[in-house]
Amino acid sequence: MTGRHVFFEGRVQGVGFRWTTKNIARGYEVTGWVKNLPDGRVELQACGETDEVEAFLEAIQESDLKSHIRKIDVRAIPHFVATSFDIAS
């Protein structure tokens, strides 16, 4: 199991980014959350088997969201316990 902490920059708020990310997560065995930040970025934490987490993050980057993403900062974090993938407030 692995975890990833990700920050997306660009025009990532007000374009359905969180909703689309949650829908993409349904196709992968990942748990975690995604939320908007006050500075205009979107923050995400995902946990699961390494291949699943990496494929999930790649799917986000290859989705319709790609035109809105200017920069992605991905960091490895320890595995954490969550039961689903949700939109956090």
C-alpha cells in the first residue's frame, strides 16, 4: 500500500475538477479525498496499491481535466486508512 499527496495548479477550480476526480476514482481501488484550497489549487490524497494509485493519477492527467492543469506536485506519503474516495470540504 502507498499514499500520494498531490497539488494541482492551473484553472482547477470552478470546472468540475473535484467531481470528475471522484468519478475517475470509482474505476480504481483507491481511497482518499480531494478538495479546493483557498489559494486556487486543488489538493488530493490517495491511498491504495501502488499500481492503482499511479494509474488513478495518470487517468486524472489524461482526462478532460488535462487542459486545466498547469502544474502537478506529487509527494509520497505513508499509507493511511480511509473507506472511500470523497470530496472534502
